[in-house]
Amino acid sequence: MLEFRIRDAVQDDFFEIKRLNDKFVHFTSPMDLARIQQLDILSTYHRVIEQYDPQTSNSLIVGFLLAMAPEVAYESDNYQWFEQRYQNFLYVDRVVIDSSVQGKGLGKDLYDDLFHFAREHSFAAICCEYNLVPANPTSAHFHQSFGFSQVGRLGSEDSDKVVSMQMVKLPS
């Protein structure tokens, strides 16, 4: 029986993280290996979900989540939008779950882990965004189930993309 484990991302995972990101680039943004390395350095939370087969000892990265704390040199309009308005947050830059394992609760498992991490490190909120244009109703429903609510909208100057800026406050 296959097992799923959440663990910290390591450099050996970057090729698989790129592969996953490329599959969902219409919802995320492009990343080459150098960009993954840079984001890993900037991140406060960078974990993967590993699918492990104990019979064969084979493993495969099937999901990842990257999050940044305030005051890092991250040149992202979305991150900077939150940085200008809030002080103590974790910003979810991207979360991707491979389509082959979607529906198994792995995204929820990653977010549960992220929320635990955020509370353990005394963050006041978790922030993210998801696409309104082009619409990403799966992400909207997922984030609403965790109590996220819209705190703003942001359009991209170089495309027709519009995102919903989302936040959930954590108990102190």
C-alpha cells in the first residue's frame, strides 16, 4: 500500500517540483531550477508530499507548498501587496498537488501542516491568492473550507489575470 509523507523540500526534489509546477503553470507562474532554488532560500516553509511504496522503496514527489514570511526580498506583486498591509503572516506563494493524486486529501494535509507550523511559530495570519480570471473555482472552494476570506483584489499589468487576495487569521 502506498504511503504519503510530508517532509521538508531538499535540493534533490527541485526537478520534480519543477515538473509539477509546469503542469499547473496556468494557475501558478513559470519556474526554472534556478528560480526554485531562489524561492527555497527565501521561503520560511517549503515542504513536499512524497508518495512512498514500502514494497519497492520507490518514492515520488506528488505535491509541494512554498510560503514566505514578511521582510524577505521577494519581488512578487502579490507578496508585496500583503507585505504593504500586514506585518505577521505567512504568504502561500504556491501549492501544487499532482492530478494523479488529487481528491485524496493531500492538499488538506499540506495546509493542516502549514497551519500547525504557523501557530507553532506565532504567525497571526496565513495569506494567499487564487485566480478569479482565469477562474480557479477548485482553489476558491478549497481555501474557503479553511476559513480564508477575500481582503482585496489585484490585477496584473501585463495580462488579463485577476486574483483574489485571501487571508485567514489564526488564534493568538
